[in-house]
Amino acid sequence: MNVNKSISKLRAALDGTRRDLDEIRDRIADLQAQRTAIQNAPVDRKTMEQRINYEINRVTAVKNLTFREISAVDGRFYASEFNKRFDKDPFALFAALDPEGLKAALLEHLPADGLTAEESQAKIIKLDAEILAAEMAEELTLREIEAGTGAAIPRRADADPRVLLAPDAELQA
């Protein structure tokens, strides 16, 4: 029996398995990055316009933005009172002075190709399914390595607990 030949075969098998595991983990990382990109992608223009309108209406309704209370009976203007009112919320000042101008300025720099909520949700659902499938393949690979070597292999810190705790039969389905 040639021990060196056996060791070489074992190393080759382990190297191949390690490469397979690295490929699976790289795929998981890529899918997670795609998911994050979709979550952080700009929304469509219509949704953004609705959000801007909502915020302008919200601050103007809550603050009851009028300038009467910062003027004295004698008609003098009190800048310090004015500043106190808006120093912590300049958005409210712009909304009070020129709501349409504020809206136009905010919309001017938005990308035209944002995702609708439905598009974003559909892409996230698809990616979640792909991530789950890749994590299941990763866990099966790890369990096979552990069974073959008798050594415990560390899991990723962000591994899905449902996958880690699932029986082999569920992972193979």
C-alpha cells in the first residue's frame, strides 16, 4: 500500500471540496450583495413624489406653519423666534416658504429608472429563494465534509439558522 499516493488522493479530494465550498460561499455573498443593492435602489419617481408630498403635508400640518406668531403686535420681526422655530427642522422652513419649489428641487436630481415597490419585492423574493438554495447546498457540503473527516467545520456567522437546524432530508429536497 502506497501511503503517499493515498495522502495525495485525499488532499486532492479535500482541495476539490474546499473549492466547491468556496464557490458556494462566493455565490451566497454575491446574491446577498444583489439583495442589498435592490433594497438600497432608488424608488420610482411616482413613489418618491408621493413620499415628498406626504412629508411636505406632514410638516406643514403639524407645525401649523404661519409667520404671525414671530411678529410682534407692533409689526416688528423677531429673528431669534424665527430661528428657534426652524433651526432643528430646515425642511419645515422650505416647506413653509415654497412647497412646490422644494418638491421640484428634490425631484430634479432623482434617477428616472427607480424600482416600484412591486418590482423590488419580486426581485427580493427571487433572490431570497436563490440564497436559501445556495445555503442549503453549503450546509449539505459542510455536513459531508464533517462526516468524512470527523472534524467540525465552522459555519458563516450570517448563516440562516433554519438551514443549520434542518435535517438532511429537508436540505436534499
